[in-house]
Amino acid sequence: MNQMTISDENKKFLEDLLQYYIDQAESYSQFACEYGEFSKSKREIAFGVMVGSIYSAFLQTYSNQQLEVKLDDIQEFHDFIRDNMEKITKALS
């Protein structure tokens, strides 16, 4: 049962947001250099910052729309990130 629960409007927002962060990957890689003491992998730091930022915007969007974030929504978000992981990691290479 793989029923999508995120609205089409919010999916489009997530897709556009993801593309924005991919386009800005270089700046996130530079940002990660500042926190290199926490991990040997600056790419992992940049990935975490990017995904965390997208997730935060996702939650804020639901809040702005006065929607309750349900477990299915969060799972769909994780699926969205996993489906786009190659794009993200390629941008950080």
C-alpha cells in the first residue's frame, strides 16, 4: 500500500526546494568545512544540513497550512529523499 498523502502542491514545493538545495550544493559543502571536526566526511555533514533544511521547510509548510503532520507524511518525505539521494550526493561530489 503505497498511497501518497502529501498534496500535489506540497510535492511540487518539495521538488522545487530540493532543486534549490542541489543548485546550492557548493555552498553547503563550504559550510560543512566549518564543522569538519564533528565528522571525517564533509559530504555527510553537507547532506545532513541539506536534508535537515528541507525537512524543516516541509514541517513549516504544514504548520503554515494548519495541517497535522502524520506518520504517513513523514514516511513519504523519507521516501522522497531516498528517491532523490543520488541527485543530492552527485551534487555534493
